[in-house]
Amino acid sequence: MNNIFNLSRFNRLFVKHTVENYKSYLMSLTVLMGVMILGGSFLIYMIEAPMDRGLQTALFSIILLLAGTIFTSTIFSGYGDKKKAVALLTLPASHFEKYLVAWIYSFLLFIILYTAGFFLVVSFAINVKHFPGHQDGVINFFKTPVCQMYILYALMHAVAFYGAIFYDKLHFIKTAFLFFISVGLLIAINKILLSVFIPKTIETTVPFGNLRIQSDQQTFEINVSQQDYWMIAIISVLAVVFWIAAYFRLKEKQV
């Protein structure tokens, strides 16, 4: 029997995980749907504004990144409890199979269920009240910029996934704190390095983003050629790196 992956063993592990956690997962999905319904109702009835595609994309992105990372940060919570950790680590399945089950639930299934839920809520919200002259439908989940949000979520998921297995307690808080500190330092270092090579006033810019330079009360902007492709490639590589790091961190776990 393969010590890394066996389909029959993986299926049994997946079913076991589903049976043990489906109630909490369904409850979490119900809460998320409730939040989206209440939020959509507030926007429609209180703000008196149509839910156009721009607003839909913004809401979709914010909720996806926030809810997804919170859920992902809890996926390995059992390893932080000594009693549960013993049972999980001694379970007759490989580390890769345990990793894959958690990855499927927190990434693939979450994206599918969240997208389906968002579609249902928005479909209801844009039809429950008529705004004259407004004909926007539901956003296309297979085109830009929504597809780009899936790629960004892959990175955020990978970071939260690693934090979930790295920390034993307060996974989301610790991971988010370290993530934002790292991003802030990266932006600061990027600006310092640019200032060394370009002796002009440079506005704060993210790495690989557009460069804005102030000179003689004028602002010049330098656009990076094929910036979107570069950012997608970098984000994808970073996501894979964190996913791999999370797997090896899981392998280090011992009874």
C-alpha cells in the first residue's frame, strides 16, 4: 500500500472527516448566507441603491477573502488540542491524505459553495426591488476581475493554511498580525530601495506595481508592462510555496 496516497484510504478519510464535521460546516455556511442576505437587504432598502456589477464584485471579494481565511484558519484546530491531536496523528492515513482533505474543504469546496451562495443571494437581491433604468445582472464568476479574486484568495488561503498548522491557538489573529506586518515591511523596504536608485519623491507603492514619482510639483507614473500577468504569476508562485510549506509543517507534527 502506498505510504503517501491511496485512493481507497483517502476516500475513507474524506468520508470520516465529512461525517464528523458536516454539522459545524453547515452551520458556518448558514451563518455566512445569513450575513450576506442581511447585508444585501441593508444595501437595497437602506441605501436605496441598485446592486450593480461593481458593487457585487467588491462585496464578493471582501467576503471571500475574509470568510475564507477565517474558515481556513480553523481547519487544523484539532492539532492544537493534545487529546484530539493524538487521535489525528495516529489515524491510519498519510500526512498527504490528511493535508489533502483539509485543502479540499477549505479551498475547493469553500469556493464552490461560497460562489453558489453568493449567486443565489445576489439573484434575490437584484430582483426583490426594481430600480428604473438599472438592468445589471449577476456578475460573471468566470471572467476578470472575479477570476483574479480567486487567484488572490489562493494566496490568502495558503497563508492562512500555513498559519492554521503552524500555530496551536488563535490561528487567525496570529496569522493576520504577522501577514500585515510582513506586507507593511515589504512596502517600506520596496520604497527605500527605489529611493536609493531614483533620487526623487516616490509615493508609497507595492512591489511590482505602478511607480509614481513627484518632481517639481508634477507627478509622473511609470506603468509596469504586462503588470497583471506578473502579479498573477507572483501570487500563484507564493501560494504554491505556502501550500508546500504547510504540508511539510504538518509532517513535522508528532504525538
